[in-house]
Amino acid sequence: MGILSWIIMGLLVGALAKWIMPGPDGGGLLITMGLGIAGAFVGGWIGSLLGFAPATGFSIGSIALATVGALLLLFVYRKLKS
């Protein structure tokens, strides 16, 4: 995936994670995008450990795996913040 694809995927996944797990988090577009991109990396890493196919391109599996990673990062961030 190219850099533009990572940015679009990051925005989509970050927004989806914040929609699933709403809260008093600050941050705007850049934080949401960063959360989504980092979530894609974490989700891909966890998926590879569990033996799933690698997350490549835009597919339901890639988006789901990245969203799980973003939700995990959001959960850890909130626990460390409080």
C-alpha cells in the first residue's frame, strides 16, 4: 500500500475505533489518523502472530484487523492516561 492508502485507511480505521469506543479523548484529525495507522500495524502484527493472512490493501479483513489494533491502542492509551 502506498502512503496515500495508509492515510485513508488510517482515517477510516481511527474514526471507526473512536466511534466504537467513544470517550472524552482529545485530538483531531491527525491524532485519529495516527491511531488508525498505528492500529493497522498492531492489528497486522497480532494477526500474523495468530496465523492470519497479512493485511494488504483495502479489504474487510484488513479493516477489521486494523480496527481491532486501533481499539487495543485506544484502550491502552486510556488506561495509561487515567
